Amino acid sequence: MHSMTGFGRGSAAVDAWHATVEISAVNRKQAEVVVQAPRELNELEARIRKTVLEVVSRGRIQVSINLERAEGAAASIQVDSALAHAFHNAFIELGKTVGQPLLPTAGDYLRQPGIITLSGGAIDSEAAWKAIEPALKDALSGLAAMRNSEGAHLKQDFLARLAILVSFADKIAVEAPARPIRQRELLAKRLREANLDLDPGDERVAKELALFADRCDVSEELTRLDSHFAKFRDYLDAAEAPGRALDFLCQELSREFNTIGSKANDAGIAQTIVEAKTELEKIREQVQNVE
């Protein structure tokens, strides 16, 4: 089981390029890959996405690629002559305005964006991919390791909280059968308070108690809870990503606890249901972080 959050970083170099790749992941219902890279590498985006999705099935994955020329590699420098002349003439005009000669220095030309630039067109995407691919795989390996580690912690937390839910279900299983007996005692008390001398063995009383016992029977719900608990544990050990299945099971567990609360019609059981749903909500929040 893996968490959907994590971070990985990788770097690699070839003769011409040095690539650094950073990958961060956060939870999201579907898989979404966002690539931040130099514009000249746009044609590699599909390849990058495919590589990422071979490792990740859910979450928002942000891939940041920094590409630098390897030390000693030849760089293509471009000079915008028209911009340089316009910059020079602007200083001359400024000198006329202030009434004294003004000429730009070499530093002024270097600080002005666009006059002297490295040629972006010199990036060969295929040559760059030779550095990006191993860096990307290293970053994905680091991401997977972190997600796996966090997933192991989540699994232990789920098992602990699931054990608490099982204890609540066991408590309900013990208390529920006594509910018709308490209802019989309550009915007898009400009859006495109303001065109704009715034989407890009267068929009408027996029928009323039988109907009540049927209405408040929660054995089916408890059986389904046991089944959901077992399935939850199976998904925690499954090889495939269990996030969606666990989220569905949380909904089913909540449904069963709600049904028990409404059928049991008992203050003690109702309190247990509240505590169980509080614990279940904590599980459900954590499930949102599972891939």
C-alpha cells in the first residue's frame, strides 16, 4: 500500500547536458501529471507522462526539470544587433535630454535582457532526453520509496483503528440481544403505571414484543460489518492500489453503523455508534491519502 504524497529527486549527465528532476506528489482522486520544463522540451512531455504513469496510478504529480549545459560543452551565443543599436541610440537621446553626452558601458549591454542570449534553439531534445530519462527514473524511485514508507505507516494506523471498530461491533453484538428483554420490562412498567392489569402472557403482549424484537434485530448488519472488516484487511495487503476500494468500504461501514443505530433504538447502543462513527471518520480522512 502506498501513500499518494511524496517527493523524489534525481540527476544525471551526458556529454552535452546535465539534468535535474524533482517530483512532488499530493493526493487527488485521479492521476494528473504536470510537467514544468523548458519550452524546447515540449515534445518530450508525452514521454515523461508515460514514464511517470508506469509508477503512479493516482495523485497530482508535479515534475520539474532543470536542464543545464554540461561543463565544457559548447554554447551558442546570439547577439541582437538591432536591439543593441537601439539601446545605444537611446543613451544618445538621453544625453541630449539632460544636456551632456551619455554612452552605455559594456555592463549596461550585459544587463539589458535580449541583447546577448544563449541560443534556446540549440537544445536537442533527443540529446537532452538521454540525461533527463535516468534523472526522471531516479526521482521516481525516490518518490516511490517515500510513498511506500508513508503507506506502511498508514497501514499500521488503519489496523489499529479497525481493531477499535471491531471492539465497538463486538460490544453492540453483546448488548443488542438484551434489547427486547429491556423492552418487555419497560412495557410491563408502563402497563402498571397506567393501571392496566394485563397478563404478561397475553397474546397481544407477546405479539408486540415479537414485532419489536424483529424490528431491532441487527444480526444481519453485524454480519456485514464483519465481512467489511475482513475485506478492509485484505485490501491493505493487496498488490494493487486499494485507495478507491477502501473509500467505498468506509461508506459501507458507515451505512451499516447508521442502520444499527436506527434499528436498535437504544441509548447505550446509540452512544457506541457515535464513537464508532467518530473513529470511522478518522479512517476515512486517512484513506484519502492512499493511492
